[in-house]
Amino acid sequence: MKRVVVTGMGAVTPIGNTVPAFWEGLKNGKNGIGMITRFDVSESKYKLAAEVKDFDPLCCMDKLSAKKLDRFTQYAMAAAVEAMTDSGLEGNIEKEELGVYFGSGIGGFETFGESYKTLEEKGPRRVSPLFIPKMISNIAAGNIAIRFQAQGPCVSMTTACATGTTCIGEAFRAIRHGYTTAAICGGSEAAITPLAVAGFGACMALSPSEDPNTASLPFDKRRGGFVMGEGAGALVLEEYEHAKARGAKIYAEVCGYGSTCDAHHVTAPDEKAVASAKAIQDAMKDISDIPVEKIYINAHGTGTALNDKTETLAIHHALGDEKAQQVHISSTKSMTGHMLGAAGAAEAIAAILALEHQLVPPTINLLEQDELCDLHYTPNTAQEAELEAVLSTSLGFGGHNACIALKKCRG
């Protein structure tokens, strides 16, 4: 089997719209949560979100192109362009050897809401011909492929909150088994809309807090739900020998992927944590020789009552009680909110940056740790650590579990 490495990264997040800005926010514990500005929330119980700030789609496209794309695709394109520029891969690979594995949990929800309003107010003839091409969730992957003339596999997967991680994992498998040489992979989301906020609120999934510092509280006994975030994360994965031959910078080696399903409930995780633990164990098979105290887990850590204690139990099951107490863990959703389909990709980037800089980003505002969440979650302040490997876990609605493992690349 072939080795797979990360040679490029791109990010659009609530705490920074490039990878360097994202890292500055992470290491400094920047809170990206604030009052929703996109629409009037005076009648809503849920008033906070983690919006992307100061984003200009003209960073990577012209005005006409921007008008033809939903916000989630604009974010995806910006992240993909940054990742490909970072990698130096463009022009250094055959078109048919470059694939795209890029998804979204919801797709063009903003376009959906606007188009339905047009239908109701003005009738069917006024619905834009761009409605469907802007809204469908695979269109970010399609536009990325067009932009970079990627004629290899172009796959858009939706596994809810695990989407970004699933796309990275499936791209890893495709390269490892020789189906493609390189891939642009990740996820994007832009669902901070009246309907989406109302819908997630109706599921009792959102935090009703109006204080940004008490809203997204992973592993804290005060937690009351997640905070919606948005953005995109993109990674360029490449076959090791191809990357080495062209002198590419290598951030890390992808060395494991686990994908399971709870097969339990449409929204709630299985509190026995059997399938989620197996996803972690499967991802860790190739790093079993690395001491657990040199591993960092970027946890899913949504700040919901069930998720945090179930994920804690999954880590206990996967590592064993003693080793679970030694591993470094944090939830960057405390800063970014829950970026839904983009979360796994952004969090994989966070984990890679932690490995590169030997610094574990914090779980901010963790002041009253829940007794049922009894591991080390790096509260409030980033922590220096001697890291050899990192994991990123994602647990989505529908019971989707995904975990990827990365390690320092040794020649």
C-alpha cells in the first residue's frame, strides 16, 4: 500500500480566514462566537452563532462567479485555493491523477431559503435558474474540480457532522490503494440561516445562551447545546513518493482512518459508545507503537449533554482507562462553534498544526468540568507538548462516526 501525506491546507473559519490566522486564533484561545448578524433574531430563542467575519469571495474568484455560488461553495473555493497554493501541486500533476473528495452536511441552505421565499412571494417563474446548481451539496466539489481541472475521482459525501473527516478518510484510502495520486479533500458549510437555526433549535440541539463565553462549553457541566458555526477546511493529500519527488513540503503523514455507525438513533449517540470507540481504534492501528502521552485528540466535543460524555466513554473504551488519562484532548468547537460539515476538515487542520507547532490548542471557557467527562481536555490555555501523532474525531447525526490519525512523516 502507498503512503499518504498532507502537502497543503486551507481554512475559512469564525476565528480566521486563512490557515495562519486560524492558528493564531486557536493558540490564543480566540472566541469566534457572537450575536447573529445575518438576520433578525429578536423573535428567536437562539441568538448566537460563530459567523465567518470579513470574508471576501473576490479573494479567489471574480464578481460574476461569486454571484453564481452559494456562500458554502464560496468558502469551499477559498479554502481549496489556499490549500492548492500552499501545496504547489497545481501544474505538477496530471489532470487525471488529481481527485476531489469534498462534502457539505447541508449544502446551499441560504440559497434554498431565499429561493423558497421568492417562490412564495413572486411565483415559480421568478425562481432563479441558478437555484439548483447553487443549492445541491455536491456543487462545491464540482466547482473545485473545474477550477483545478481535476479529472480523477470527484466524490461528495454527506455524513452530517462527520462529513469533513469522512471525505479526508476516503481520499486517504483512494490514494493508499492507488485509485488516484492526489486529492483535494474537506468540507464546507454556511447554514446560519433563519430556517436552519429554527430547525436545530427545534431538535433541542442548540445552546440558548446569550453570552458568548457560556455558549459553547464542551465537557463543562454547564453545557446546554452546541453553537452553529460555518466555514470550510481543505487539505491536499498526496502519495508520498510523488510529493517527495517534487520537493513538496510535507506537514504530516495520514496513517489511519476509522468509519463506523452507531445504528442507534437519528440524532442521539449510542451512550454505550461501542461503534464510536471502534472508529478510534481502527484509526489508531498504525500508531500503536507511539506512547499515548505523545498523542493529541481533537475531540468532536460539541457541548451537548449526550455527545461529550459519550465521546469521553469512547476514548476510555478505545485506549483503556489508564491510557485515556494520559492522552492530550481538546475541543476547538469551544472557539469556532460547530461548523457542521466543515468541522472535521477544520479540526483536522487544527490537529496537524498542533503536531507541527508542538502545542495543544485549548478548550476555552472550561471552568466546571463534568464528573462524567473525566479526561484531560486542556482547559482555557494552550499547552506545550511533545507530540508524535494526532487524531481528529467526528460524530454525526445518524450515528456516523469517523476518525483520522496522522503522524510526523519520517523519510
